[in-house]
Amino acid sequence: MLYLDYAATTPLYEEVIDTIAEVMKEHYGNPSSIHRLGIQAEKLLNSSKEVIAGALGVLPAEIICTSGGTESNNLAIKGAVHSYQNRGKHLITTQIEHSSVKEVFLELEREGFRVTYLPVNSKGCVELEALQAAITEDTILVSVMYVNNEVGTIQPIQEIGRWLAQYPKVLFHVDAVQGIAKLPFHPKEWGVDLCSASAHKFRGPKGVGFLYRREGVQLKPLLLGGGQEYGIRSGTENVPLIVGMAKALRLSVDNLTGKTEHKYRLRRMIVDGISSMPELTLTGSEQEEEMAPHIVHFAFVGMKAEVVVHALEQRQIYISTKSACASEESDPSTVMLALGCSRERAISGLRVSFSDEHQEEEIALFVTALREVVKELAPMLSKSSVRRGNRR
């Protein structure tokens, strides 16, 4: 079996599984309890935050533990907007955000906020000039993802953060779910006020994530209750999963430079293989440094993406179509449409995503299998084109 859908979710490190099981068995106290078992759990919680903060170069008190990327995005955006709405009613995001960001902004529009959705270029990248033209005195929040979860384009977060420094009343949120532990990320240095992360994207457990909140930023809670997580995220902390998340992050960022270089080598192999098949079209930038190392997106124009996915699945190779949160939808990819792709191409998009533990032999196996699938399906494509021509 060859699993190449790491952007959807990742298998846990064996060490993380062992750690979670040990904490569940031995350290089951409530971290809010004042007895010994509670104090032990609280120590584990605090030490985990120290590990996460250390990986990002921030303070442990700036880390809020959540149930994952969706909650982190909701808490960051809604919490900030509702805390600072007295400053203004204008918000800025992009046309290619994950649904857990996009849907929040749509809801805020229904509440009366005005939202500008920045366009992207044909590579899938937001241009600073578009942000500069959109910002107003009424703007209170800008939200731009770090790495697009579908096509893999890296957004100019550093450049945006530096430019927004001249607007101290505007908060900058980054959905870093696909970027953390894949690429260097220094929110404090880059002028990021809020950033979201999810453990299962870097070989940690599902159901846990975190939100970096710069010291001094106020957030209105989504959940009310016992006042955990500095009063911002009530609910008993899931200590075993938080400890597992911290360990997974530490393991993932260890030798990050070497791991990133290895993934770019694998990416090159995939890109070269796809480029050699005239039926396939790559998505995104031709400049490698503008694309994340672990994602390759392409289209088999005229062929439904799920047909290719299932053909590869029969060979025990697993890739995906668009975002896992939208992969069951038959509608064209809104991300690809935003890049200026045709509707036909936007329903033909395919995503390959992998890890630093994959080897060149495995990638060569995938390219060979893809070539076989394309060869098998291409005749179906030409017949389909003839039928469409007859209907015209």
C-alpha cells in the first residue's frame, strides 16, 4: 500500500501512540484539580505548551489548546472580530481559504460585517498590491492562509506581516495548518497575531490542535464554562492528545531543513513524471520555492477526478481530489476556479501529498502507476469528447 494523501491526514508516529497510551493510563487527572493527580496533569499540559511554543519561537502562555484547525480558525476569527468590532466592520481574506475560514467570513457577512475576498493570480498566490488596495480605516482583521491545502501554493505571509506593521489596529490571522512542521514558521518575527494549527497534519492525533494568540490580543470565547485556557477556551483539556501533539510537533520539526530538502526532491520526481504525460496539467507555480514541498496538484482535463482516484486505489495507491473536507462534493474546485481554470479543469483536479519518510522508489512506483492509469483512461476521454461533439 502506498499512502499519498498526507495533506488530508497523517499516520501517527509510533512514539506518539505510545506516549498517548501512557498518559491515558498513568496521568488521567483533571489539570484543574488541586490534588496530586491534577497537578501532574497540569505539569504535562504546561510542558507540552513549552514544547509547542519553543517550536514556534513564542511564549507558552500564547498557546491555546483546541480540538483542531477548524476550532482554531473559528476562535481566532470570530473571537477577534467580536472583540474589536468597535474599531471597524471591514474584514479581508482570500478567495482560496479553507472552508473553516471561508464559512466563518460568510457568517460574519450575515451579521453585518463587510468582507473583501482578495483574488489570487494564476499560480494561486495573493499579491500584496491587492491587499494594499483593499485595506481601509475600517479594517480590523486580515486572514491569509500560509500554504493552500489544495494546490500547495505558499502565500507571502512574511511580506504581508511586514506591511501590516504600519496598521497596528489591524490583526493578522494565518491558517497555518498545512505549513507548520512543513516549512519554517516564525509568527512573532513575521508580524502574525493569530495562527491556527492541527496535530493530525504533522503525524499527531486527530481531535486536537492549537491557536497561537500574540500576547495582548483579546478574543471573545466561543465556549463558556470553567474558564480553562486563560478563559478563552473552556472545557477540560485533553491532556493525552495535547502531549501527543507536542511530541509529534517536536519530532516533525527536528532536522526540518533536511526533511524539507528531501521532500522537494520527491516533489521534483512527481512534477517531472506528470510533465512527461501530455494528458496531465500541473497546477500552481513552476517556481519550486513558491510551492510547498509536500503537495503536488495536477488535472486530467476532461476526466472526473474520482475516476483516477479509484483507478489508483485498485493498485493500492491513495491520493485525493480537493480538500478532504470537500472531496465528496462533485462541484468544481473553487480554488481552481479562483486561479482562472476552466470548469472542466476544475472538476479534474488531483492532489498528491507525501512525507519525508517516503522514498524515491515509492514515488517512482506512483509515477509508473499513474502513467498506466492515464493510458487506460485516455481512450475513454476521447470517446467522451466525441459524444459531446455529437450532442452539439
